[in-house]
Amino acid sequence: MNVSLSVWLLTVAGLCVLVAADFFIGRKPHDVSIREAGIWTAVWVVLACLFGVGLLVVGGGGPGGEFFAGYITEKSLSVDNLFVFVLIMAKFAVPSQYQQRV
């Protein structure tokens, strides 16, 4: 797939804006509620889906399908890792003040 320079620049600029927004929003440490975590998860999933739809429109079914397959795989593996960390913290009874914040 041949991608124009303008699409690359737009993609990189969009990623920079999203990373800056994430750093700005998460700069103040606080206890995150289940509701807040769910909302932010939904926001990031919707943004990824919008990017995937854009990739489908611009690049066709091949690159779009590869993106969605990779995204679903990575999301499922990250949820699996979170489950393992929760099990470890619960098994060793680590108090919340000693658990590293991300």
C-alpha cells in the first residue's frame, strides 16, 4: 500500500496529540474508580476503532483487517496481563499504598 506523506504526517500529528492529552489528563495521581477506568477504556477503544475505519476507507480491507486483528489480539493480551497482576497482588496481599501506580 502506497501512503502519501500527508497521511503519514496527519497520523503522526494525531498520535502526538493523543499522547500529550494522555500525559496532561494523567499528570495528577489519584485513585481511579471503576467508572472512570471504564470511560477512559471506552474512549481509547472508540478512537482505535475510528482509526481502523479510516484505515479501511483509505487502504482497503487488507490493511484494515490486519489492524483490527492486531488490535483485538493486543487488547486481549493486555487484559490477560492485568488479570495476572491482580492475582499476584491479591496472593501476596500487597497493600494498595505499595502497589506501583501506572
